[in-house]
Amino acid sequence: MITTAQPMIRFQNVFKRYANGREALINLTLDVASGEMVFLTGHSGAGKSTLLKLLALIERPTRGSLLVNGENLAGITRAKIPAYRRQLGIVFQDHKLLADRSIFDNVALPLVVANTSPKEIAKRVRAALDQVGLLQYEQARPIELSTGEQQRVGLARAVVTKPALLIADEPTGNLDPDLSLEVMDIFRRFQGVGVTVLIASHNVALIERFKVRRIHLEGGRLLDSSTETEPVLFDPARFLDAEPLTPTESL
């Protein structure tokens, strides 16, 4: 396992039991280094989504401690959760785009909520769309885009705040193999400029194409965590300033 003085994510003896008595996570101890890209694997019900919900403060651990970038999440009050979440990028399987808003407005939403200036919003939104190859669609509506393009809009929205941590729950679950590979390549691109990326996926064939660490859960327990790559340091100055991705015919 990669170790650093201060990992981006640290689970220490974490348990999560739901009200119905189900143990979703059992004594989970795990580090994810800054700048790592990691796949979270396991069958349905293994605990992948629960782990991501704990990181997003959608759920809280029953026992144990969880630190993100050195901050103990137990100390974050309900009132401070929105500010904490603005430091994360979260990608959903079903995009969760607003159908009555333009692509520009969908991507801008996290910045609007954070009271970012209009000039900065325009700069960041266009940079994010450029990175996922969709700048030409900024005035389109989600319904005008393909499923793969909509997922890329969701990814642009997740990274527009320049988060140091990007998490995704089955982001390619509704995509065909070619589109899935294209989306995962974009995640890899952001990891390449130092963003920590944690992706829950059951698509073994797709995962095997990327030589990064896999964290395997079963029944809420950590069964395996293998390392194949070294992390890169997060450099905010490089984020969204890299060369844009080249749009492909398949998307």
C-alpha cells in the first residue's frame, strides 16, 4: 500500500450499521494517497456505495474515524456540510442534470451556490467543458446530448470547483464499453494533474485496462488492496489549465 505522511483519505476501524441492523462496513482501515486513482470493487451490497456516502457526508460512521485531507469528518457539523462538499467532486451514474437548464448552467451550479463571481464562473465552466470536449455544447440542453455526453457534463460539473478529491459511484453503469472507456480515460486525465480519484465500479473488464490500485470489498470487509502506481502531487495551478481533451467521434 502507498503510504504518505498525510493521506488524502484515511479510514480507521470504521463500522457502518444501518437502522435495519445491516452491517454495511466492518472494521474498515484504509488509506488513499493524494494523487492516487483507485477503483473500489465488489458485488452489489459489498459496501462500495456506503464508503462513498461516508466520504460525501451523506452518511456518518457508526464507529471509527474518517479523515479527508487531514480533517476528521466527525468534527464537521450539519451546518458546515455544504462547505465541505464543495471541496469534493461527485459524479453520479444517472448524471442528475437539470433538464430545463443549459449545459453551461448545469456545470456552473456548484459555483453559483458558492457565490463565485460571474466572470470567474464563465472562465471555469468553459475550461471544464473544454477539458471534457463539450465546449461547443454550452448552450445546449441535456436532452440534446447523448448518454455519454451527458455523463461527461456531469464530470465537468464535478471538477469545475477544482476539487482535490473526485469520487464516482458506477459512473459508466449506463454506458456501452467504448463510451465507458472514454469516460474512464477522462478520470485518468484528471488524476494525471494530481486529483485524487476514487471510483466504485463492478466492471472488471474495464478496470483491468487501467493499472491502478483496486480496493476490493465483500460483505462490508476489506478483502484486498493492491498497488500498481505511484501518486502524483496535486498542483491546483495545473488543474483545468492542461491541454483540452480531443473530442472523439464515438461521443
